[in-house]
Amino acid sequence: MAGLPPVDVFTGRAEALAGLADALRPKDDAVPVVLSAVAGLAGVGKMTLAVRAAHDAVAAGWFPGGVLFVDLQGYDPQHRVTPEIALSVFLRALGVPAEHVPDGLAGREALYRSLLAERAPVLVVLDNASAAGQVRPLLPNSAAHRVLVTSRHTLADLTGARLIDLTVLEDAEAVALVDAAVRAARPDDDRITPGSAAELVALCGNLPLALSIVAAILAGDPEQPVAELVEALRGASTRLGELAYGDSVGMHAAFDLSYHRLTPAEARLFRLLALNPGRQVGVPAAALAGVPEREATKLLTALRRAHMVEAGEPRGWFRSHDLLRLYAEERAREDADAEDALVRLLDHYATTVESHDPRGTPTGQFGREALTWFETEQPTLVEAVGTAHRVGRPDLALRLALAMSAYLFYRRLWDDCTRVFPVALEAARRLGGSPAGSPGGAFGERVGGPLDGSRGERVGERLGGRVGEARVLRRLGRVAREQRRFGDARAYYLEYLEVGRELGDRARVAQAVHNLGSIARLVRELAEAEERYGEALALYRELGDRRGETDILFNLGTVARDRRRYADAHERYGEAMALAVQHGDVLRQARVALCRGIVAAREQDAGAARTWWTRALGQYLELGDENMVRSVRKRLARQRLREVVAGLPAVGEFVGRGEVLREVADALWSGEAGAGVVVTGVVTTRVVVTGEAGVGKTALAVRAARDAAAAGWFPGGVLFVELRGDDPDRRVSPEVALGELLRALGVSAKRIPDGLAERVALYRSLLAGRARVLVVLDGASADAGQVEPLLPLVGAHRVLITSRHAGEAFGGAAFGGARAGGVRRFGLGVMDGGEALELVDGVLSRSGAPAGAGNRVRGELVELCGRLPLALSVAAGAVGAEAAGAEAGEEVAGLVEALRGVAGGAAGGILKVAYERLGVGAARMLRLLSVHPGGPIGVAAAAALVGESEARAAELLAVLRRTRLVEEVGGWFRWHDLVRVYAEGLVEGTEGGEALARLVDHYVAALDVETLDEALEVELPAVVAAAERADGAGRGDRRGCLRLTGRLAGHLVRRRRWDDCAVLFPLALEAARLLGDRAAEVQVLADLGNVALGKRQFEVARGYYEEALARCRESGDWRGEVDGMCHLGAVDRAEGRYPEARGRYAAALRVVEGRGDPMREGRIAERLGFIARHDREVDAARRWFTRAVGLYEKADRHEKARAARRRVDRLRE
């Protein structure tokens, strides 16, 4: 967060402070936002009052969401902060990466307000506003937040604001302020009394700024009588008179008196600081004054003690009050070397920026030190470009702008780019026409005298007027492109092209044509893009520029991809990859691999997509590009989950159904907006299973969805969720289904809200702004309440539902009366004879049986299975498996004879026959798979179920797959509900409970890591269900439930899977209490507290933690007692109650010290460091973090030690 400045000496203002406290205090407000505005003349103490009120409010715990602070610099025309820039600062403070900050005021306002709407109460402090227009865009729209504004004007046009007009201090308050400041240096200093200081405060106009300065004079000279200082002030007032820029004669008198008490070196630096382009300065002050850094630091510290500058942020930087800066500017006119000082400063900035250019580093990336320096100096560097140009040094303006560009682009600071590069372009053009430093610059007008132009001429010759212009034009083109101002970008690149041709520079011509092609692609003028890229490709090949050639081939592949010419895309990407491999260019290899994966995904080739993305991941890991590593990992995870969990599942053989498939496709394409398509099963006399199970509804829906997606009908994607509506034990609630759908839409777990209504609102709002989406809801129950929350309400989206129920559940009530007519129903019966034969032939051909092995029985199989797809697949799979054996003829005949004995071809009977033909191991695997709680299962978990090796488990699963009793989906295995129900009835004796215990043991061991592997990420819902099933379902393995919950807890909390936590943790708590396991009870109470803390339910969390702490104290468990106090400290910190948190951690530290537990002691030391850092106790924070480093090293937790050491290093910086 953009935090508050520290509190300075503060006295008086009791009434104003109470008024602000009343306005900031939480209450039920009817107004949209509570706004307080503090107005008063310069130097009257507006910011000091606001900062004090803000610190008090934060300490009271009123703003757990944090504080946003910005100095709007409203009265400085050159440095005034626009609402766009302020919003950019706030958004980054709220955690928005720079590349995701929208362009334009409207987009930033909307994102800012939406983020605040989701956040705990925040205090927004807007200092130094000059007009209501600077303030309005920064106002939240929630009554939970508060806004505090300071201004020299009474901002009466801020509707609803509580206005506080701040006048000068009362005499008694003014005397108290001076006395407090003097005693801060020497507590026994009693020179200040109402009698001795009466004229002193009057001569200072009772203004806090002036009073602070004279107090600093007295503090610095303990022997000086107050009367002597009064006499000096009286003389200064008489001599100086009224100043045009100031508000008080006393103010200027105080400034002048304090200034004349400075040493010559201090006074000179004070004057020169007015030349600094930025608002604050640190190390660069040495260049400004032409002295060593150590000397500059001493001088700045002396100025701070004299209150002629203020402490800045970070530590070691200093800034000037507006009035003192004006005073210093006036004094700067006395300096004959002011011009040279400014040139030294600007040259220092240019040289330092150039030294941080990442192109000069081995990795080609910014180091941490460089980024820290840029982040601190960025506002000053932006101003320095304009200053250099105004004072007649376009050479320095151009140097700075070009050197800064790498950082500006890296941080995507497009607002700053639009300020810097137009100035740089003008500077380049000026360099092309005349030497830099020619007389008549703004600096000459300001302080007198022209600058020496020799350096500017050398730079001008080196850059060449048109060369420098070309370099800036290229950057301006990129900025416009990134801001999606494509017309401006095209214009800049066309001008860049013209300059390149004028210079005869074919490399620049190639770059210009290349960039023009990219603009054409971005505006979807793909034919022009292809033409431009072709021209650039020829130029790069003539130049022998292999890197440029690689990039163009890559772009041509992307154009082909955009035009859906996927074969051409693969060809171009292949050429680009070959060049990149030839030249050892790992970065370009990674980019090509990433895009080839995208093409493969669009072609529905999931395996190829995973292969390419895995290759790209390895290469980005090699490059150390953490952002791209995260991006590719997300793609892989989404692809895997899309295949297995949230996306379309793989299904068995799909044949026939042509007429229904065409009708469904027609409904998906042409149905009215938001229409639903319902596929139901129809009972036939040949099927004696539950409802219409096994008729192929899911297979039809998935096939229709895949075809529609491949045809490009749903550019927004396909969302699939399995509702299991007819299984009361496994039915998916709307809340859980919405959680899966939101994750599939890219919402991170921590952003998924609690509660059905909030999830529905977020889901529908995301779909409202998304391209056309197909939502597939598989296995819906007859209850419309399971489906209704999952329906989009606006846009051209489509919904495809499968269900066993053909009633009115999916009519007008579910879809809304206005769209009831948009619902289409398709009854799906058994296959016709030809379709059934086609399905049998397909299964047999892929079974490995000899050609024609099943010809004699295929027709009979169709009739025996009642043309039911599931029964046909299983029966044909069994025939195919047996036909591959040595005694194929006899085995097949025996199988068919067994099938003839099944009454009416019932699916259950066919499953029985197939089961009985399995070997012992495969039959046992099928039985025990029914113990698995559902969802996909991996080979490792299946091995645990049967108590075999993974190799043996893989063999048994392959047998079941060949007989079509299970399906393989991207390395995981699924099975039909009918198969599961049938196998569940075959479990013998205690083998189910024993298998579940082995599965629990497997998951407990697998979860004993900080980061889940890919298999566990996919199986996580099944792991949660396994823990739940271990607790009940007739197994009675409550100890297993506790063990597995203990391993799961951290992973679930980190992923913010609150739905799973809400189901599992109460069960674990009950199990612990029934078992009398006090340690487990304490752990589960802590887990419940962690969930409540994560959900910002602070009182609930406190209740759980206090109960756990009480249990530990009862049993004498000092470790649990320490953890409990730390948990309560975490709640206090989250609520902003830092003194209470400090007390909790200190008490915990007293318990743990000397007990030989360096890990716990290190964690507590680190937390105390965080609190000290928050309270700006830098030395204390450094000590705590250093102590944590040693303790972590002692505990062999080296990664934590390195993290703590980095915190120490940052404090030193």
C-alpha cells in the first residue's frame, strides 16, 4: 500500500483532530463515501494534522484494508499529479501489476473502485489538492472507506464533504509546539515559557512551519536566549517586508534567519536543491553540489535538523516543503555556478541510467539494485528530461529519454512514456538543426547566462539529428501500440520508415516495415500484415539478420494462426524454430514452442499442446524468466484441468446419432440468446437399468460441444461441469459447480467469493463481458435449483444439459419465463441396428484382436445388448480381449454363450459377464476402484488401492481399459456411473475399508510436501472426498480422516478452497473429540481459525484460536501455546492492532526461548520484525530479522534464512 509519512512533532489542534476522528470512525453511513477536507494557508499544518489523524485511525484498527497516500502537488504547475497518475500509483499499491493497469482515466477509475469494493475499509489520504477535479476520480464508491483531503482552498464543490478550515495556532498551542520541539532534543530545556515565547510566536505568525524552523534553531543552540532570537526575527521582518509568493511576513523572516545560521556549504546545497527536477533527492545531491557522497549526506542531515528539508521515502532521501523550495529558488539566483550544478546533476542522472541498462548485464535483465534505484528516482527522471530540454540541453534530454526507455518499457509505464518521448523527439530535431546548449534556453532566462555547448555538439554528432529522431520515433510507435492507439502507432512507424529510407539505413527500413505489419495484425488487417511481414522477411534475409528473420517467420506463423490456417502456422513456426535452434537462441525457441502449443490446443490436440508447452516451460526455466514460467505453468494446468476436470471429458467410441447431432448443432448455432439445449434419455423395453443410464447422453453432448468449438462457434470457450444429480452421496451443489466454472474462467481461488449469490453474480458478470461461451451441464437432477444458478443471463451464450429426467425441470421456471420458448429437448433412445454394428466394429478393431475375429458374433452382440451404447462397448471390449488370446475361438464362443444367458441384455448382466471373464487381479482392481470417492484417478492412487506396485497397477488398468470398463483421459482414468455402482456391490468383506485406509495413507504421504505435484492438483477434490469418506460411509476410520485432514489443511487454505474446508474441518473436529485426541482437536481448531482469518472473519478466527490456546494450556502443551499466541497475533496484525500483536508475539517468545526450538523462535522473531518495520522502527526491525536469520540457519531452514536476510538487506538500502 502507498503508506503514510511518519508523524512529526504534534501538539494542539484538539478540536480539529476530534472532528476528523469522528468523521473517520466506522459507522453506518447512508452516503456513498465519507469525505473530509482540511483547508488552510500554506505552512499552517494541514498535512501534519491529516497524517496524525490517519495514524490514530489506523492504530485504532479502523482501516484493516490499509492506507493509500499521495501528494497531489496541486500548487506546483510543473509537478502537479494528474488523477490518471495518482490512480496508477494506487492501483499498483493495491497489487495490480503495471502491465494490467488500464489506459485512460475511465478504465483506471473503474478498476480502482471495483478493487476497493471488495476490500476491507481503506483510508485514502489526498494531500495538497488544488481543485475538486483532482479529487473526484480518486473517491471510492463504498461507504466503508474514508477519504481525507488537504488543500489551501476550501473545496466547497466537493459534495457531501465535511469541511475543516484550519487557521494559525492559538498562542498557547504555538508555545506548546515550540516547547515540545525543543524538549525533543533536550528534555530538561525549559527556555520556552508563555512569557518568553509570546513575541517569538507572534513574529512567526503562529504558523507551524515557521515555528518548527525557529524551534530547530533553539534546539541546535542550547545557549541562545529566546530574547536574542526574538530580536533577530524582529530585524529580519523589518528588513524583508511582504513577499509576493508567501502568506506571511513571519514565515519569510523565519526562513531568512534559519538560512543565515547555516554553514556556507549547507546554505549552498540548500540553494541548489531548488534546481533538482524532482520532489526529493538522495545520493544525486552529491553531483548537484560537486562533493563526495558522504559529504552530501552530512549536509542533508544538517539541513534536516534545521528543518530546512524533510525526511523523504525511502530512508536516506530528503524533500522540501513547497514554501521552502520557493525560498531556495529565490536564493539560487545568487549562485554563479547554478548552471554548472544543474548540468552536473542531469549528467549524473543520464550516466547512472545508462549504467543500469540491462543490455550491459550478463543476463540481459534488470538487477534488483537497478530496479530499486529506478523505482525511487522514476518521478525525478521523468521531470529531468523536460528540465534538460527547457534549459537548452537537448543532448541530455535525449540521452536520458533513450536510456530510460528500457525501464519504462519493462514496467509498462506508458503515462511516463507519453511525457518523455515527445520531449525527446523535439530534442532530437533540435539537435539536428543546431548545437545543443545554444543561448536562449529557459535556464538562461531563469538564472542568467548561456550554457557551454561543447558536450551537446559531440552528442549531436554521435546521434546525428535524424538518427536520434529515428530512435525516438520507434519508441513512440511502441508506446502508441501498447496503448492501443493504433492510428498513432502507424503514423510514427511510417515516419520512422521515411527517416530510415532517407538515411539509406536498410536495417531501420526492415524494422519499420516489420512494425507496420504488427500494427496491421493488431487491427485485424491480416492480408496487409502478411504482405508487410513478407517485405520485411526479404529485407532481413538480404541483411543476413537471422534474429529479425526468426521474428518475422514467427509473426507470419501467428498471422496464419489468426486466419485459422493451422498447417501454414505450423510450417512458419517450424522454420522459426529451426533458425532459433541453429543460433542457440533459447528465448525464441521458447516463444515458438509456446505458440505451437496454442495452435495444437486450437486443433483440439491436447497431447501436442502439452508437449510444446512442456518444452517452452523447460526453456523459460533455463532463462530464469519467472513471469513466463508462471504463465506456461498456468497454461499446462488449465489444459490438464480442461481435459480432466472443468473442460470436455474424453468419451468412448461415438458413432451414429447423426440426425440428433445435427439438430443439437443447429440449436446451438441458431437458438435465441441464452437458449438451452436439453438431452434426455428415453426408457426402452430392452433396458432394465436405472432410468436411461448408459444411453450415451454425455457422449453426444461432448461430441456436439467439440464440433461446435472446432467450428469456431464459441470463441469464449466451452465450460463443462459434471453435476451427478442422481447420486445423492456425490451430487454437486450449485456453489461447488460455480467454483469450478469460475476457476475455468480464470478466476484465482482467492478471488472466488463465498456464498451462492456472490458466486452467481461474479459468474454472470464475467460471462456478460465474454465472447460466446457454451456451458455444458452433465447429469442434472430433476431439481431446477441445481441448474438455474449456472445459467448465463445475457449475451449469445448457449447451455447444453444432459439429464435422465424428461419432465418440466428445464422449462420456463429454470430458464426464465421470457426465454422458455428457447428450450429444445431431444429424447435419446437406444441406437439403431446400423449404428450399433458400427460401434461394435470400432471397439473390436481397436482391441488388438485379429481382423474378422468377431464377425460371426457381432450381429448377435447388438441384439443381446439391446443396442445400448454402454453395454455394447463393454461386451465388444470383452470379445475383443478374448479374441486376442491363444484359444480365441473357444473363448469367444464361451463369452457369447454367457451373454445369451443375460435376461433381455440388461446392462448390469452384461457387466457381470465381463467382470467374470476378468483375471483375479483386474477383477479386484475393478472392485476397489469403487472405493475411490470419484473423479479421475492416477496410477499411483490406483496402486495404493490394490496394494500393488505402480507398474502392476498400470497393467491392470490397461486390462480394464481394453474391456471398456474404464476410460483413460490424459493419463488419468474414469468409469461410468453404472460400472461404479455395479462394482461397489461386489466389494468383499473388509477389503473396501482396507483399500480406503491404503488410499488415505498414500494421500497422507503424497501431501507431505509444500508444493503439490500435477497429479495431486488434479486429484485434490478426490483427496478431500476420501477424507470425508474415511470419517463415515460405514468405514469408521476417523483416525484416517484426521491424518488426511492434517495433511490437507495447509494446501486447502493456501488455495482458498473454502468449500472443501467447510465440509472437511468440522468432520475432523468431531472425529478428534470422539476419539479424545486433544492434539488433533487443537490442530483442527487452528485450521478452522486459519480459514476464518483467510476469509477476514476476525472474530470467528479469534474464537477458534482462543479455544485452541485454552486446550494447550490445560494439557501443558507449550508448543501449542506458542502457536496459539502467534495465531492470535496474526489476527491482531490483520486488524491493524499492532501494539496488541507485538504483545502476543513477545509473550510467545518468552515461552519458547531456551527450549531448543529454533524454527518457532525464528518465526516469532520474524513477525516482531514485521511489526517493527511497520512502526518504522528500522533498527529494531533489522535486529529482529537478523536474529531470525540465525535461528533459521540453526534449524536448517536455509530458504527461510535467505528470505529473512533479504529483508535485512532491504532495510539497509
